[in-house]
Amino acid sequence: MKKNRLISFLSIMILIIVISPEVDSATGDLLIIAHKNTPVSRISPDALADIYSNSKTKWSNGDKIFVVMLKRGAVHEAFVHGLLGTTSKKLIAIWKRVIFTGVGTPPKIVRTEAEMLDYVANKKGSIGYISSKSVNNEVRVLSLR
Amino acid sequence: MRRFQGVFVVLLLISAGSVYAWDSDDVSIHGFASTGFMWSDHYNFLVASEDGSFEFNEVGLNFGAAIRDNMRIGLQLYSFDLGEIGNNEIKLDWAFIDYEWKEPLSVKAGKIKTPFGLYNEAQDYDMLHTAVLFPQGIYSKNMRESLISFQGINVYGKISLGWAGKFDYDLFLGTSEIDTDGGVAKLISRGGLIFKSGKMDYLAGNRIKWHTPLKGLNFCGSFIQFQMKYFGQKNFPLSTFNPALPDQLTVPVNVILPLNNAYTYILSVEYSFENLLFAGEYYGLISRESSYLDLSTLGGGARVFVGEEDSRLRSCYALLSYRFNDWFEAGTYYSIYVVDEDFDSTDLINSQKDFAFSARFDINESWLVKLEVHFMGGAAYILEADNPDKENDLESHWTLYAIKTTFNF
């Protein structure tokens, strides 16, 4: 009986996770944040990867996208590996190419989550990532779809 | 100029204490410095490599600033030394104003890196790739100045194709100058001809890159049409113009070499999957070179037609690289280059094969070291200016070694 209940419980949990179309974080307690005037409330992992590889540079309303990245740390690694599905080395290589060939706007690099929060809150068009414990209501949290 | 270079080097050394670029909300500053050594067991290639040479370095410093959200300016200063060319002279690498109107349509004006193939814009920056030397049949360091950048306008954009992926495009038009003491001058100076000056009258081109629905697989096509003119001088025996005169007496005559309706193209494929990168490119350069003599000082015409010659260069390569971990990446490529109508890769003088192996060690985020070896077959890469006795000293197989280190911030 206990085993059946456990199986039922796990099945329900799996079902809930699978059918949930949107989650507030894709990896643990990692949140995607954007400026409050950003014209989207949801973003796909593919769109996120395009933004962070300089393949997508404008929001749907024509506003320029300003990319913010943490210099290093667990939150940064969770974002790069877990959400973008790439490595820090590859990401750095992409942006170094942008910088030294002049083909785009390089990302803003911040050292702390507090700096990330402050930049995204004040820079129109910006997008970043943060742990849920550090977020406040000065930024918009984007749902992942 | 030397004092400026000294200050420049000091700035880079100071920044070595910090791996962060200087970055405020208004201006960002980044830079790099590379130095290397090359040695070959036969022929001088790019540098005096038969004796080993350290005349192989690059330094760059760039500044970028946003004027408005959709508009930014940037410039990069660059200096390099490659044997007899460059000589660490600081020049403007690129400088432009960029207006990003919409994602499918933006425009850039100024001095711009030429969008050509997969790696033309990135070839100068050692930290952006595995190899020390890109396949020289396409990304020739000797011919670098002819297509590395231009002054003009570049319209570009990114267009989504929905389920079919997306594509990036570039359309550009401009002109550029040819250095009097650069690699092109070395290449043209052969058979007694001394290069005096050159100019790219115009170049017009496009590049389209298709990012396919299969993540990591890209195809690219580039095409440039251009018109170029070289001016040189050569000593001719007076008997050339008057058979009655002795051969031993010579006279310098100005030579005009227009390259009309020349065009060049590259077809490219690139596939990256996790830590693996594969790339392959096929290149062609078709031109008709005319020769004119200026005999006005000898009482003749200012532009006397001598002849014309069609030229058809081809090259291709396949490249593989793999990043094993954060500090080690290895790569290899095989390339073929042919200066021949019939693409005869067995002709030693007019063909070049290059089998290269590279190892890249990333000491940290800002500092790397590379080791490389090239097993070469043929002598088409070899310039007469560096090897005056080339044709009497042909070697079918020779080897080039290179070591290079780069710091960037």
C-alpha cells in the first residue's frame, strides 16, 4: 500500500512538472530578469541562447537588448551550463569576437548579483539572471517557456 | 611614435594586474598583445624563418561607446610586426559609427573589417581561434591588407526564417589603400619589378550566413568584386625600345598594373557541437591583370599597353578543433592552394599543401600559449622577395614551427 502511494505521489509530481507550461526558473532557483519596460513576460531557452550569443539584438518593440552577465560564480555557471547549454569558455569566445571585431555591443559584466539587479533595474532593454533569494520588485522576472 | 608604443605597452602591462577590461557605463576599453616565434627547415616564410625569427607580434587596443541606445561608435588601434612588414607601426584597424535601426536592417560607416568568409574579421586576434596561422591560401598574412578592411559603408542585418533557421547578411561598398611597404608590395615586387604604390579603387561585396535549423550548423557564402591598381618601376634594357642600343644600358620605366573586374568568393560550412568545431571553406580569386608602361620620359606614350594575363587562384581547407577542458584545446587542418588554371596541385611552384597541428593552452582567462607545426608541400606561398633563389632551390616538403603567446583584457 505504501509503495503504491509512493508511486502515485511520484507519478503525480512528474505529471505536474511535465504539463506545467511555464516555470519561474528553469534551473533550481535561478531567475531570468529584465527591465520593467521589457515587452515580454516569457522567454524561451532558444531565445535566451540567441540573446546571449549576439544572434538576437532587439526586443519585439524594437528596443535594443542590453545583455548583462556575472563575471563568475555558481549562479553564472548554473545559467551558462543549465540554461544556455554551453560552456563559459564558448560564451567568452563569442563575446570576445564581438568586442575585437566590433560587430556588436559587448555585454555588461558585473561582479555581484547586487550590481546585476541595479543595472537591470535602471537600464531599459537589459536582461540578466539572478538567484531567487537576491531578486527584488525593481525588475521583471521572465517566465521560461 | 616609439614613445607612444612604449606607453602603449606599459598600459597593457599595468592592466595585467586585472583581468577586467576598463568599463564604465559610457566607454569600454579592451586590448590584447601577442608575440611569437617561427622557424622553418627550408624557405623563409612570412618572416626570416630559416634562421628563426621573433618578428611576429600584434598589439591592439579598442574603445567603444554608446551614443544612444541604437547608435554606437568604436575604434581599434592595431600594430603588428611580421618580418619586413608591419614593423609595429600603429594604425587604425577599424573605426566606425553603427546605427542599429532594426534587427533586419542596420548600417555601419567608417573603416570596417571586411565581412568575408568565416574568419576574415577575426584572423588578426590570436585569442579567438585555435591555430596560430589560419590556412594561408585564403587568409594570407602577406595579402592581409588588401581585404582585411575598407573605408565605406556596410548594411547588415539578421532575418528570421522561422522553422528554416535564420540568416545574417552584409552588403558593403568602399575603397582601401595598399601599403607601400606591406605584404602586397612584397608579392608584386618580383622579376625585377619594384612596387611603388597601390590602391583599391573600389570593392563591393556581400556575405550571407545561414544558421540552419540544426543547431551549430551554418553555411556561408561571400562574394567581393573589386578593382585595384598597382604602380611600380622596372629597369628595362634600352634595346627593348631601340634595338640599335646595347642591352647593357638600362632605364627605369614606370609600370602600371590595373586589376580590372576582379572578383573573389568563399563558400563555407561550419559545424560546432559541444566542444567540437568543424569548418571547411573553398575560395577562388579571378582577375585579369593588365600591364602598361609609361614611356613619356622616353618620348613615348604615357600608357603603352604591354599585355594582359588571366589569373585564377583556388584554395580550400578542412579544419577540426576540440576543446578538451578549460585549459587545453587542439586543432588540425589540411589546406590546398593552387595558382593555376587547371588546379594542378602537383605543380611545386604553383601549389601549396599545408597539414597543420595546433595546441592551445589557456593559462587563465586572459593569457594563452600556442604551439603549432605545419607540414608543407610545394612553394606557392613562398615569395621571391623573401627567397631570391627560390626557383633554383625548390624543396617539395618542408616544415614550419610556430609558438605564440597572447594576453588580452
